[in-house]
Amino acid sequence: MTESIADTITPGAVLVINAGSSSLKYQLVDPASAQVYANGLAERIGEPVGSSITHMVGNRERILEVALPDHRTAIAEVVELFRADGIHLADAGLTAVGHRLVHGGTEFHSPIVIDDAVIATIERLSPLAPLHNPPTLRGVEAVSELLPDVPAVGIFDTAFFYDLPAAAATYAIDTEVAAEYGIRRYGFHGTSHQYVSRCAARFLGRRNDEVNQIVLHLGNGASASAIRGGRPVDTSMGLTPLEGLVMGTRVGDIDPGIAFHLARVGGMSVDDVDRIYNKHGGLKGLCGENDFRAILERIDAGDAAAKLAYDVYVHRLRHYLGAYMIDLGRVDAVVFTAGVGENAAAVRADALAGLENFGIVLDSERNVERSRVSRRISTDDSPIAVLVVPTNEELAIAQQAAEVVLTS
Ligand code: ADP
């Protein structure tokens, strides 16, 4: 007889929730052992047709095609899927539900147990992240209704960067306008940058507070950070996750005047420009494709648009690398993470090509080895270590949520 997850689950597990506007990712994980009991994705929430939940237990996948008019229904269906596996989430001894929250403004510096006051503050911050904060709050409310006795903890994507030095956090914009509208650089992907930088220090066998590193989180969204002794001193994303590196569908850094040009000359609305910047920019805007694997295949087949998209991507990446090397002065490690950073050896090689005089010497054989654990891809005598460190945002959220509950 096969063992069900209900038999393996230990008290203390954390349910991690990552709610987007029309999707909701979840994972039930043990924060101590990192064991994932189950995970899944509810898609097309609020859409009239085609909604579904993909529920994974080990490598057993179940796809439930079901109407999901709102987040509450999605969570209720997820709770039912667990029940079918013999797990009653409400009384499974969960330590916490950890919610990924995008924008904590300047208010939230660390994980926090979510109560009515916290919800009110996040609502107040919604204008800073109109696409992200409202759906995550709907996820929080739905889970709290269905699992009222499990503490809900909010982990903010911005929190790690809350004390960026003023020179890095400040835009050169009218200070009164900035103050009135909360305009400054907040940074995102903080959970990943923090988790990966700690893993990198541990991998090097050094204390986190003595390592200077540049973390390159290259997924569909992409961001870079410069971290001195465990604290970020700069990061590439700003008021929104649109700034910085070239991303899957986001433009990253761009002349702000382009928006005026498109409005004045092209007659475009704010929504039109938003779509061009957020949904149809980056790699997708340049070559119609945001899946990096497909881009690499097209380059191999001689596709010029894919090659230009790749070259623009790498060019921007090298700019940030150079800037952050100067910011930090002394760099101990350059760390690649997320889908592209962990898997695309070509990007790592091209981003670091010719930097031997700056202390970065890649080992080309190590670079192409495939592995799912942290590894060094520089030569042993490279003054700056180059590492690939797999990110695990769900585990980081679960660990932080458990820590808050167990220590409060
Ligand atoms: P996100 O969590 O931001 O959606 P991921 O960290 O999962 O993104 O990264 C997704 C990106 O990683 C995609 O562009 C995908 O093509 C790319 N990727 C995944 N595996 C590989 C691979 N083996 N080689 C190159 N790119 C890859």
C-alpha cells in the first residue's frame, strides 16, 4: 500500500500562499526539513471559463477543472483537495500560513502576524502596487476565513531592502512630489535575495555579515542586488518591479521620456503604455518570446531577433554587474539564481566574459555542469567566487513565518 501524505505530515508544517490577480500558488512544506508535502496552482481565477487547479503530491498530479469565480472559492477548493488526501488543514497542526505580499512600502521591515491593523495598512499601501496588493489581500482574507485558528504571517517582497542607503533609494525627482506619492526605490524579490545571499555565505563557509556579494535573480522577473555584509546597498527594481534588468515581459530601465512620446505622438493611454512596458516588453517585446529556453533554441537556429534580445539582456546585466562592483568596492561572490540564472550556462558565461582583470575567472567546465544544489562555477583561484545557488522562495517564506509564530 502506498503511503499517503496524511501519514508523513508532521506538526509544524507551513502552508505558503502566493496569490496573484488571477492565480494562486500554494505549497505545504516543513520549514525545518524543507520537505514539500504538496503544492499547486489555481489558474484563471475570476475568468468565465477555463479555470483549474493543478495539485501535486510528490510526483502525482491532479488537475481539477472547476469554476473559480474568486480567491475564496479557489482556497476552498484547495482545502478540499487536501481533504481528499486525508489532510484536514484546519486541524493538521500547521504552525502558520505564510503569505507572500508584494509591497510593504516603508512600513514593513520584517515578517509580521497579519491582523486587522496590518490589513488596513496594506490596503493603504495598495496605490503603490495596485496590481499586486489587492489580490494578495483577498488571498489572506479567504485563508483566514477557512483556517481561522492558524496564524497568518505576511512576508513582504520589499522588506529586505527597507533600509537601502538614501543615495540608492532616492530618485532625482521633486522632493515634494516624491513625499506626497511615496516615490522612492523599494526593491522587490527581497525574499529570494536574502535567502540566496545567506546560502551563498554558508556555501563559502563564511559569516554572512562579512561577505560582500552581487546576487543576480534571473527568472521571468529579474533583479540584481549589491549586498554588503548581509545588508543590501543597492538593487535594480524600484518603486515597482518594472525597473532594472531586461525581463521576460518587462522593459526594465528605459528613458522615462518614451512614455510621453508614445502618449503625445502615438496617442496612447496610460494603460497602453503600461501594457507595452509590463506585458509586452523585455524579451517578449524584442523577439515575441519570453521563455529563455525557446530563445536559446532560436539563436542556435540563426534567428536574428532572438539574438538581439539575448544581447540586450546580457548587455544590461553586465552594466549592473559593473555598477555593483564599484558600489561594493570589494566583492567576494557573484551569485546566479532563479530559472535563467540557475540553468542558462550561456548567460552566465557571456555576462562574465573577459572580466579576468576584475577578478572573475569562470571555469567553463564547471559552468556547464548541471546540478540542483549550490555550486561554485569559478576557478579555485578566482579572486571573486562565482556561485549558482538555487532559490527557494516558498521555503524561505515558510521558515520566516514559522520563526515569527514560534518566537512571538
Ligand atoms: P518566475 O518564478 O519568475 O516565473 P523562474 O525563476 O521559474 O521564473 O524562471 C523562468 C525562466 O527560466 C524562463 O524564461 C525559463 O525559460 C528559464 N529557464 C528554465 N529552465 C531553463 C533552462 N534549462 N535553460 C534556460 N532557461 C531556462
